[in-house]
Amino acid sequence: MQRFFPYLIGLVIILAVLSSCVFVVRERDSALVFALGEVRETITEPGLYFKLPPPFQNVVLLDRRLQTIETKDPERIQTAEKKNLLIDSFVKWRIIDPRQFYVTFGANTRAAEERLSAQIRDALNASVNVRTVKEVVSSQRGDIMKEMLSTVDNRARPLGVEVVDVRLRRIDFAPEISESVYRRMEAERKEEANRLRATGAADSERIRAQADRQREELLATAYAEAEKIRGTGDAEAASIFAQAYSKNPEFYSFYKSLEAYRSSFSSKDDLLVISPDSEFFRFWDNGQGTAPARP
């Protein structure tokens, strides 16, 4: 057994040397192959690779997956109105140039995150400082994120890093301005409500006036039409009466006298003071309608 012991030691050494010459690059990694401290090769495709044993060559693996930087504490940023806002943000980034990333940061991902965080703060300050609170909170929030993404990505690419996305997660008012901002917002809402009420009242008056005018026009048109119809009817009635009178004037006079008697004595309490030989009683005792002889 002692005779084979040196061979076993040699075999172990050979296996150790061979294992140091083989390395695996996974789908999520990039590999930098160094020769005597200098980068000789950059490998981004996954697979099994070979190299010289240390110290002639060694390998550094870098994670090329999408990574996230989140602010631990909200950034205190001042707006164009000199109002302080507390802003939470996060950034998605990844390594696109392993060689340049290693030259800048080594294999220290934490150093890269600190560098990117500083650039994010600068970009956030530059975008928020020129805008009002209302623009930051609502109307231009998307524009701010686009500006930050463009600025930070342009600064990060020379470092071997691509910034994929920048998001403002939460925007709060600083405690010292919250109350004043709320009061101003309340005043703006009240002003808008009053404006809408005034507009509604003006529209109501306009609609009411228009309806009244249309009503008067319709009534005037209807009255004119009624008078026209009434006049036509009166004319036709007069024509019919004239025709009837011309056919038998005596009977027409007798009929009209009967109507006068009926209307004059329609009630028991009616009293008529008139001479008996008046023209009114021409048909009372005389069916021919001749006037009674005067004494």
C-alpha cells in the first residue's frame, strides 16, 4: 500500500490541476478570464470552458441579471417653489460591459449601486428643482421619470452599466408644508366649485330666458292664429245671418224678438221698466209684428 501512496498523491494533484483548468459560465453570469492580472477574454455565452491553472489564469464571474436599487429613506428634494418633498424611488439596472464594469468597480456590486444612487439623486434634484409641487405630484410625473432615466443611463453606460427603468414610487409632502399645501389645494377646489356654480347659474338664466322667449313667441303666434280663425268664423256667421235674413225678414225679426224676450225674462226676479207700446213688445200681442196703436 505504501508503494502506491505516491501515485495516489500524484493523481490527486493532477485532478486538482485539471479541475482548476475547467470552469462553467451559467446563463445569469458573465466571465472575465485574467492572465497575470490582465483581462484576456470576456465570456458571455453559457457553457463549459477551459483555462490555464492559477496563477497563470484565473476567472471572475459577474452577475448580469437585472438588479434593483431601492432608496432606504425618502430623498428630501426642493421644488421650484422652495417646498420640500419626500420622494421614494427605485432603479432597475444590469451589467452590459463586464470588462468596463470590472475596470470601474472591480467585482464590487455594492460600489456600483452607491455610484448609481448618487447619480439618481443628482438627476432627481435636477428634474424636481425646476417644477412646482403640482407638476411633480401629478401632471409631469411621467416626464420626470423619463428625464431621470435618460440622464442616469447616459452617465452609467461608460461604466459598463445599463439603467433599464427609473420609477418614483411615492411622493409625500414634508411635515412643515403639508398643512399649507392642503389649505391651498382646498382653496383651489373651492374656487373651481364656485366657478362651476357661476357658470351653471349663467347657463340656467340663459336657458330660462330662451324658454320664456319661445313661450311668448308661441303664445303670440297662437293668439294671432286664434284671432284669424275667430274673425273668419264671425265673417261666415254674419254671412249666414245675412242670407237667412234676406230669405224671410219677418221670421228673422220674430226669432230675434223671442231671443230677446228669453234673455230679458230668464229669472223671476228680473224687472223691466218700459212702455207697453214700445217697439220691444211688437210681437207680444201681435203675431204680425206691427206696432201697437198709440192713444
